[in-house]
Amino acid sequence: MDKIIVRGCGPLSGTIPISGAKNATLPALAATLLTDQSVHLSNIPHLLDVTTMLELLGQHGSAITVDERLGVEIDNHRINNFLAPYDLVCTMRASILVMGPLLARYGQADVSLPGGCAIGSRPVNLHIDGLRAMGAEISISEGYIHAHAKRLHGARIVMDPVTVTGTENLLMAATLAKGRTLLENAAKEPEVVDLANFLTKMGARIQGAGTSTIIVDGVDTLHGARHRIMPDRIETATFMVAAAVTYGDIVLTGTSAEFLAFPIQKLLEAGVEVEEDIGRESLRVRCAHQLRGVNLETSPYPGFPTDIQAQMLVLNSIAEGSSSVAETIFENRFMHVSELQRLGADIQVVGNVAHVRGMSKLRGAPVMATDLRASASLVLAGLAAEGETVISRIYHIDRGYERIEEKLLALGADIQRISG
Ligand code: EPU
């Protein structure tokens, strides 16, 4: 299994490009199942999760052509298999996103239940309840969700708690349902809006994406379209924290501050400088003074993203002062804390709050990655630590960060991947 070795090496500097968003790409790929015409998506990140989704589409019968410019052409006029098998779903929970489109377009979907996850129990009851409200007959047996419907119909659906992929699944299903669907307490994440924009280009009739009520008027068919995936706001924020914790000065291109108001506010409070050049689609992030710890609480968009919580714990660990970080989305998303403690971080978790006493001198040690964002936090901690940090189970990071060690190398980091 690959490992990453990082050695603390002072300030990062230079310019790197930000990739397309993983969490916008996965639903967009699933949405291609809603039409039998050819669809082109660009700015697709080269990630393990994207490969898994393409493999799943391939099993359904999609013809996929990947071009050298991060584009993918998908032709779904020969879909003949409605099964999302356990071996793919267990490696990527977002596989559940094919359920809505398959059911809406072909009247059938058999999707493995995703099971537990390192960051929480993560049930999919709201996906199932929503599709049932739209007229689907759904049974669960032998670990699979079996869903059938002649044609879905519009419904009023309230999701509690707010769910990102749940909103996306039901949004996609509603585009081909008969009549009007109201999705209440819908997720407002920018990736939901990116999906709605893509679906609209395919001929869907959607209002209110980005607000808590999405209204969808179903149509009979959707057609082919071209769509460019939005930049990855979580990768952007991760590199912003990398600049901060190494007291560096870096420029991120192909991205913007638009969807990062909360994280940027917290970085400013911590003493980080952030400058946006909207014309050049770039952000300059630098930190020249001692960082200050910041209190934060994760919450659905537009609040502070849970996907940036682990990275901010690293920042708080080396910053001045005490701080607290509350996780309100997932019940078990502090697995990285015990690994950060191995590097010398002074963090105590009480309930869903991590209390940090800052100014820890981090020192390199062997650590283990437990999930995608935890892996990113360990790389950041390694960059800020003295000595060598060896991170095992690094495959988690390849699910969501494109060529992370190459990008960090380009910024002057001392980082290397070893196989075996
Ligand atoms: N929930 C339910 N029932 C459901 C669905 C969700 O109780 O049917 C609960 C979850 O257990 C959780 C909360 O609702 O406590 C929110 O979960 P949500 O469904 O919003 O999460 P998700 O859609 O499975 C997406 C991202 C995650 C990100 C979360 C929260 C994708 C592919 N994944 O997951 O991204 O953390 O939203 O913003 O979009 C990552 O990229 O590292 C990642 C984990």
C-alpha cells in the first residue's frame, strides 16, 4: 500500500491550479443516465472516486470517451443493466447517486446499501423515502435496495436532516417525474446548484436551486448538453490552509472565493491574508505573522464545511491560544485527532467538540489516514511539523485530491510517495 512521506520544510510558495470539484463531478456523471443523447463534461478531476463512478456507468452500459483535456463524453443509449453492485458501492458511497436517474429514466434500480463509514453511520433513508413519495416501490433485501416505478410522479418532500446527495438524487429523479416536485429543506451547497445548472442545460425545469426549496416541473425527456464542472472549493480551502500552516505565500488558479465565505472569514480571523483576483480566477493566500486559533462549528452550506474541519484543527494546533471546533454533521468525524496527537497536537475531544490548546510543536511520526479529509489534515500537519511524517493508508487521499504530492512539490514541499 502506498505511503506518503512529508518533511517540514518551511514556507510553501508558488502557483498551482485547482481541479474540478469531486462532489460536483459525481452527481453530474450520474445525471448523464437521464438522457440517451451524448453528454460532454469538462474540468473533470482525475480522482479515484471519479474512476469508480465511470466504472459504474460502464457496468450500466454507458459508452465513455475520455479526452486528454480533462473532458469526458458519455453516450447512454445502450443502458441495459440497472445494478450498482456491492463491490463498487462499498468503495464509494456516492454510487447511490445512480438510483434516482436509473429509476426515473428506466423504472428500475438495484443498488447495494452503502453500509457504515469511517465518519458516521450515514444512512440513506431520506433518498429512499423521497423516491417512495414519488411513487417508487422499494424493498430492501440481502443488502440491496430494489426500486421500481412505471413513472415517478411529483411530490412534496421534506428532508430532515438536510442532505446533499439526498437532495441531488431526488432532484435528478424529479426532472423526469410527471408533474411538480417540491424539495423542502433542500441542501444549498454550490455542488447542488452546479448539478441543477447542468440538468437545466439538458432541458430540465428547475427553480430555486441554492435555496431551501427547489421546485422541479418534470418533463418527458432530457437531451444532450455540455457542461464545465465548477472548481473544487474543498481542495481550494485545503491549499489555503497549507499556505497558512507553513507561513507561505501561494496563488491558486482556476478557482474563486465565491463559495468559501465562511472558511475565508475564519482564515482572516486566524491572521491569514487572502486576496482574490476575479479577472484571473485566482486567489493569493499568505501568512506572515503568528497564527491565532479560531473557534468554529461545522454546518450545512453556507456554514463552515465539515470537509474542512480536519484541516482547520491542524491550523489551530500550531496557532496561538485555545480554540474549539464543533462537528455537527457527522457523529464520528474526529478520527484524525488521535493521529494529530501522535504528532504532538494538544487536542481533547468532548462529545462533538474538539478543544485545542495551540502552539503545539508538531514533530513527525508515523500516522494512519482514516478518511479522505483526515488524510489531507495529516499531510498539512506533516508540512508544519519538524522532521519526518510517514502517512500510511494514503489511498484515501487519491479519492479526492488530484496529484496532491505533485502540486505540493511544485510549491516547494518536501514530499514523496512510496509504493509497497
Ligand atoms: N443523513 C440521514 N439520512 C439520509 C442522508 C443523510 O440521516 O438519508 C444524515 C447523515 O448521516 C449526516 C447528514 O445527514 O449526518 C448529512 O449527510 P449528507 O447526506 O449531506 O452527506 P452526503 O451527501 O453523504 C456529501 C459529500 C460529503 C460531505 C457531506 C456534507 C458528496 C459525494 N459527499 O455527503 O463529502 O461531507 O455531503 O457536506 O457530495 C468528502 O468529500 O470528503 C465528503 C465526505
